Amino acid sequence: MDKNDYVDLVRQRSDYKQQRQDKYKVDSKDRLSKILKKKIETTMIGALSSLEEHFGFLWDSPQGETLSEEQAVMRDLFQKVRSEILDKGNNQARNVDAELAQYEVEWLKYSMKIPVVSKNEEE
């Protein structure tokens, strides 16, 4: 193996490590993006659920009965508010990628240190 072969081998290894690190950063950013979008979505759905739970009596009617005029107005108002909440939340979820594009992200993964105790120390 001559010197040029060795230099090429070292360069290829370095290039491979860099490519692997770049891919890891892209994967880390994608992972964070998905997690953030899911959290925004969960917040929106939770807010809507709370609204329905606490104010649903304003537009609900016993099964089989038609809604009164007031209930119909309240139901339509709720549907409008629901739509606005979902639209605003979805816009923010889309903005996550635009915001993350300004950062380098690297997932630090989970690490756990488990202490090792010898039997002599326990006694």
C-alpha cells in the first residue's frame, strides 16, 4: 500500500463520517419537527375537547330532538371557533419547519448511568 492509497483511505473515512453526521443532524431535525407538530396538535385537540366538555350543553339536545334556535346559533358559533382554532394551530405546526430551518439540531439521545455497587459495599 503506497502513500496515496493510505491518504485516499483516510479521506474516504473522513468523508463517510461527515456524511453520517450530516444525515444524523437531518434525521434529528425531522424527529424534533414531528414531535413539536404532534404537541401542537395535541394542544389544539385538548382545547377543543375542554370547550365541548364544559360548554357542550349550550348546543347539545337529547337524542332525537331538534335543536332550538338558540342551540343552533351556539352550535354554529362553536363550529366557527373550532375551525379558527384548528386553522391557527395548523399554521403554527407548518411554521415549525420554517423555524427549525434556522437551527442546527442534534438529538442527544437518552443516556442512563447505572451505578455498579459491589457486594462488599452493600454490607
